[in-house]
Amino acid sequence: MSGTVVISVVILGSLGLLFGMLIAVATKKLWVWEDPRIDEVSGMLPGNNCGACGQAGCRAFAEQVIAGTIQPAQCTVMDAAGVTAVADYLGVDAGAANRRVARLLCGGGSDLSVRHAEYRGLQTCAAAAAVAGGGKGCAWACLGLADCEVSCTFDAIFMNDRELPVVIPSLCTACGDCVEACPKDLFTLMPAEQKLIVQCRSLLEGAAADALCAAACNACGRCAVDAAPGLIQMKNGLAVIDYTKNALADPSATRRCPTNAIVWVDGMQFINGRPTAPAAGSTYEAVSA
């Protein structure tokens, strides 16, 4: 072996040894201890990574639960047994979630909302909305093409025979996918105890609103008169509920609304109570009966 080869081997070996030592030192210095319970709790969670809990995903939720900043019950996808299992494993209080549910701010189904044009094209709300608003006279109307139903990975939404989406509260996790899917921004996530709802977003008033939808809020103000002081105010032609005063809310505010735009919802939504029932034998029949 020539002297040049020996020198090369020695240099390469020295460099390899040096880099190995540097990597070992860096690994030791930069190593961050991670609580092994994070993996355990993550494995106990549903794994949907839906974000309904307010965290980036199930692992982030597990980290916060272990840190004590949130409670297991804030995962709205887990059933009661799952919440109890996580709480028992960590030895913490399961807590109580402020349950939220998706609500539709439109009651203008195909039988009540005026259609000015027939939309023909890709059968999605997003595509229809991009073409002159989708064909309905009211610019704030639900287009009824089920983007929200398709987006819901929990099968918590079905379309009724009036082309309106119906949310099943017992299946809704408040993940917000329907909120993002609706091009008209008609879905909102509300605490389940907020039962007084304005099912309209139209900013038109009086005859102009009535001409486009029989279920529109026409800014008559009768609901505000019947409600507790300050609970409902008229703003920009629309009834607005102050939910900081939700304890004062009751069904009386709905009694004089001429269009049923403001409703008292306990369970599934819709004007004058229950929506059209799902077809017999469907997966929704049992939960909506």
C-alpha cells in the first residue's frame, strides 16, 4: 500500500470519527424528553384529526390533555366510555364539554325560495355559486346541492325533500367541515343550548325580502318586541340574537314572526319543527325518529 493511500485512509477515518462524535454530542444536547403517555393517549383517541376540539389533531389534543390545559371531554368525537377511559388512565377529571352543533342559517328550501334561473353544470354548490350565484333569487339562499353533506365525514348531514341540509345533532362533532364547504357561508357552529335561531342571512327588508323567499327575515322587528329586553336587536335589516343573554331566551320570541324566520330549535332543525324524515331503512331513520 502506497503512502498516499495510507494517508487518505487515515484522513477519511479521522473525519468519520470526528463527525460521529459531533453527531453523538448533538444528539445528546438536542434530545428532548417526550412523555410516553402521549403515544398511549393518542392511541385511545378516535384518530379523526378533525380539529373539533380546537387542536391541530389528536396528538396535539393528547399533549394538551396530559399538560392539563384541556380535559378529555373536550374531544366531541369520543363516546362517554372513551372519555372515561382517557380520564382514568391519566387520573384526571373527565370534565364536561360545551357541546356544539352545526346550524344552517337558511330556511329557504325549494318550496319557499324563489328561483330566477335554472342552473345546469357541475352539481356542487361551489360551482353553482360561481355562476351568477346559483340561480336562486336570494343571494343568501342555500343552493341545495349538498356540498355540506359530502364534506361531512361523520354522516351527520342529509338533504331533505326541500333541498335543505339537515344536521343530526347526535352525530355532529362540530368539526367545521360543513362551515368551510358552504360557499354561501350559511353554516355556523353553535352551543347546543342556544335554541333560539334566526334561519336567515338576507339583508333585504320588507317586501323586497318577501318577494324572494317566504321564509326570509323581513326586518319587521316583531321578534325583538316579544323577546326579553336586549335579547334581539335589528341590525342591517336582520334580527340578531345576543347570546350572552341566552338565559333569557324562550320560544315566545318566535310567535309573531310572520315568516318563521326565527325559530326555537330543540334537536334537529327546521321551520315549524321537524324536517322531512329520511327514507325508510336509511341509516338516519333511527336517529331522526
